[in-house]
Amino acid sequence: MKCKTESREKILTTAALLFQIKGFNATGLNEILTESGSPKGSLYYYFPNGKEELAIEAIQLSSKSIQKKLKTSLDKYPSPIEAIQFAIKNIMEDLKKGNKLKDISISLIALETYLSSEPLREACKEVFQILEGMYAKKLIESGISKKVAQELGILIQLMIEGAITISLTQKNATPLLIVSNHINLLLSPYLNTK
């Protein structure tokens, strides 16, 4: 039983990584099997509905990793400004290590599947909403009203996701650094009025 679970986990972990860094369409099932070291029949045994089912579970697995990293960053500092800047710094360091999206973003799979697969679009939407909610929660804990914190959570998520995309495209972290530098300007007016 443990062997079966390990095989399924290998396939899922490999798929999550490949979908994050190569995208859904550029990742073939044979590549997932080869990279995971799994036998050919195992993919449809564990994921009988095919690649889309595998991708949904891979998105959920990636989401857990991204959430864990973000929570660790946000919990490091009581100040939301310092915490969010720390989270951005960690993203910048991860990108410098290899310019890959592993456990940083699901943007690639979201962008390429939003028109072609409603279940994948929904899975990605859920991830983005969870991350927005994590930023909003940090802001609420700092005394910002729920409505404003929710809007700012969306804005922060938009800025960071956009900066990740542009940083990857330009092959430098300057866009993320700019977002980090401006978090203070964005949040200070709300934090100083409490």
C-alpha cells in the first residue's frame, strides 16, 4: 500500500513541478511518467480521468506549498509592510536560484488554461483567492477594516503576480523590488489611521 501511495505522490509531485515551470500544454504525460520514474499504466490507474484530473490535484498541491511559504513569511513580522516585503524578498531569492516558478506561482497554468478548461480555471481561481485572503487576513490583524483589507489583498496579489511575470520575462528581479519598495506607500495611510 505504501508503495502505491509513494508512486502516486511521485507522479503528482512531478506533475506539479512541470506544470508550474513548463505549463500544462508543454508538459506531456510521458514526460511526467519518465521524470517520476513511474510505470506507464500507473498514471491512469491513479488519475483515471487523465491529464486534467492530474492537473487539478497538482494545482492543489502547488497551492499548499505556496500557501505554506507565504504563511511563514507573513508570520515572521507583526508589521504587514515588513511581512509582505519579506515574502517578496523570498520570491526574488527563489527566482534568482533558477528562474523557475516552483512553489511561487501558478500563473502559467492559469493563463494557458482559463479558456480551455473550466475545472482548471476554477482550481487556479481558488488558489488566487486563497492568497488574496492571506494578505487580507494579515492586514485585518493590523487593524485595517475587512472591506479595505480584502481590496488591498487583491491589489497586493495582482502586483506580486504581475511582477513575477515581468521579472521572469526580463530575467531580473527589478519589478519585484519595485513592488516591495512601494508596499510601504500603499499600506502606510491605512495603518497610520487606526
